[in-house]
Amino acid sequence: MPFKLQSILKNDYLDNLIRKIYIDSKNRIWLCGVTKGVQQLIPYELGATDSLAGRSQVPELKTWITYVDNKLTTPVNNIFDMIENIDGTFWVTTQGSGLMKFNPESTNGHFKIIPGNYQSLQGIKKDGNENLWIITASGILQYDTGKNRYKRYDRSHGIPNGVSGHFFENNSHSLSAGFNRGYIVFNPDSMLTNFEMPKVHITRLWVMDQSSDSLLNKDLILPANKNFVKIYLSANCFSFNDQTTFQYQLEGIDDEWRNNSSNPLITYTSLPPGEYTLKFKATNSDGIESETALYQITVVPPFYKTWYFYSLLAILIGFSIYGLYKYRIRQILKLQEVRNKIARDLHDDIGSTLGSIHLYSQVAHSKLKGQSNEDVTSILEKIASGSREIIDKTSDTVWAVKPENDALSDLYYRMESYAASILGVAGITFTINCPDHLLNMNLKMDHRKNLFLIFKESLHNTIKYSECNEVHIAFTRKVHRLQLEISDNGKGIAHSDTRIYNGNGIQNMRNRAEEIGGTFSIQPNMPQGTTITVII
């Protein structure tokens, strides 16, 4: 038997179908296998009289489990061939994962996958320009390592079907590869480069899946409800036309160029309203790019999203606000007119009538002087007193109703005048204060009326019960509320004096304060006087 099998490993330690044994520039031995990927064989040093077969020890075997990008979830163990780079890394072809770069010195993943459409690769060689030549089931690939670009040679270029295995390089740097009926030979340095610049243009157009080729010669303008567009590109490349690739970018939608590979169809769905520029170009099999072509696409917004609709809406809203404002002004003027009419009627009709009654009672009273009809005299005095009281109350109501008295300053001056007339007769001095910034404050009609009536009632109670000689009246602002405070230096009110606490006067003041949403409080600081506080 001319061949003798001598195993150098115990118990089938290798357990890997070897497709290629490769020795690199550092004389390291690399094994490319089917099941354990790339392995480095590190043999022991032999003495002068030793033989490998006589050693009882086996060589050391270092295995690189080929996981892509250090991700242990994607094993790639079926390695076909490898070749060394000048930087000490290796190009590796795989059966199922395409081309990979192998760096045994890396600490961040030994294998890096090279993107491409070709997954099942076999033998690999380099030419003088550092380009790779790779055998595949569909032909021979040229991979430009500088441009990261594949170029395929197949039957259309004279490559027969069935080329497989490894390359053989002869002394003239030509490469040979076998197939089922022979082998092919070619020189990589003699392959021609396609310097022809492709011309790219649009040949077909669909809108909402309806052919719209008639729109190709002008800018595309679409309504908002027809914003689904498909565009078919074409490039004039007369060699390797099937390897022409297309790139495009729709400004306003795409931040970067999209690589569509060899697919010439561009699709955009649900384009929002706006103006867009479609930029597209083609690249031939040798990386020569065409000039960038442009195509304008405009999606017209619906009427309710146009600037003139917003302008019209703004005008309508403006007119509505203005109309509402004018309506409110008319209502206020109408209310003021009603209030003025009520004030005039009260003054002219009721006031004059009560004045006449008061006058007649005084005349009758004067004519009865000296006569002994005391009952009639008493009745006439009551009529005069009652009519005078009604006249005063009517005057207060007329004052409260008039719109020109809405400012706090009007209430302030009326209170000052009233206090001077009633307290002066009683021999009581008084002060009244209000900050200047509050005088222009407007009050509602019922607020002014109730505040003034509370003020009058408090002064009457002061004169009647307090025995004071000083009264202090003050308006202040408490956060966002108005406060009226009336205090005296009289004897105060005892808590046990139910006659005053339960009297109609205090209860009426409290009711009037609550009627306008305010609060009423009384502090009987015996023997230091009394303080009444109203906050609205």
C-alpha cells in the first residue's frame, strides 16, 4: 500500500472538515473548516532525531468561533477560503454569510461582516490593486476594497456555469478556476473598467397605483388625497446593465441618500402636504456615478390647511370678537340708559311726590300751631318725618343707580359728605382714608349701594350707642378684595348685650354684606371702642 495514514491528533480532536490550509506571512498555519470555522494549528518544535509520528503529544489547536461582530447569537462556522491583507488581517469567504474580515489580534470581535448580496462564497484571491476575486455559484465576483463595491462576471461575460473551488495563480499572475468541463483563465489586471457615465431618468410614473406617464414632462402636482407615488428609474448603461445601482433622496422627507441597489423602483406613501425635490442618480458596475437628476413633487394641502383658510379664519374670529365686543358695549350702554331712566323717574316722580307730601304736611302743621288738636299735629309730624326718610332713601337709590357714580371715588366722597353732616351735628370728629390707586376702581351698582347703606347704619349705631368722640373710616386692599373698616373710640359693646347683637341694624348690615358676596364682622373691643369690617 503506497499511502500510510498517520494521525497527529488524539481522539479526532480536530473534528473539522478542512477546505483550505493557509500559511500566512508569519508562517502561521490556518485551517478553514466546515464545522469549527477558522483554526490556527501550532505544532511542537521537533528535535533532530524526532518525528511527528513518534510524539505522544498532539499539536496545540487554537479555534476562533466565528461569531459576527462579537454577537454570539449568529454563529458562522462554515469557512471556505482566506487570504491575508498587508495589515495582518484576513479576508474570509463563508458558505452562508458572505465575505468577512478576520482580525485575530482584535479585542472587540474577531470577525466583521462585509455587507453585500452574495452570501455563498468559495475561493478568494487578490490582484495587484488589492481587489478581491471570489468564486460564487453564479459566476466570479470582483470586490473593490476601496469603494466597497461588488462587480459580477457571469455567462453574459463568458463565464460558464459551475465554476467552483479555489483559484490557482500562475507566474504571470493569471487566475484559473475549474468547472465541470474544464477550467477558465483570466488576468485580473487586463479586465477593462467601465468609465461610461450613466444617464439616469424617469421612465414610468404611478399615482395611487394608476399609470400617470403623461405627467413625466412637468413637475408633479398632487392633491392631498392622492399622495401615493411610485417612480421607475432607468439608466443608459450598455455593459453590466443589471449591476447598475440607484440612489435617491426626497428632500423634506429623507435626511440621507437611500441606496436602492439594483432596484429602480422608488415608492413613497402618504406624503404630507408640501413641496419636495426628488434627487436621484445611478452608479455603473465600476462605481462611476451619473449626474444627479431632479424632479419636483408638490402635494397641495386641503383647503382647511392652506394659509388663505387660516387668514380667513383669523379674519372671521377677529370680526366675531369685535362683534361680541360691540354687542357688549351696546348692552352696557343700554343698561346705563335704563339705569339713567330709573334714576330720572325716581327723582322726578317719586321724589317730587314725596316732596309735595312733606311740604303739605309742614304747611298743615304750621296752620295748626296754637290750636289744641294734638292728634292731628302728631300725625302730621309723622307724615313729615316719614316722607323725609323716604326722600333720603330715594336719593340714595338714585345715586346708586346712576352709571356715572360707579367709581370708588364717588362712594368715598358721598360717605365723606354724609359723615360730615351726621357726625358733625353729634359733635364727633372723624377721618376717612382711601389710597389713591383705589379711587379709580369701579364698583358694581349693588356693591356701592350696599356698602353705603352698611356705612350709614354703622354711623347711626355709633351715634346712638357708642358714646364716642372719634370715628375712623378706611378703605384698604386685601389681596384681590376691597375692605371697608369703621372704628370708634366709644365704650364698645358687651357680648351680653343681646339688644344690640340681635337687633335689626347689625343683622341688616350682615345680610347686605352677604348679598354682594362679602363678609361682615364686628369687634366689640371693650372698653376701647368698636370696629366694623366689611370685605367684598
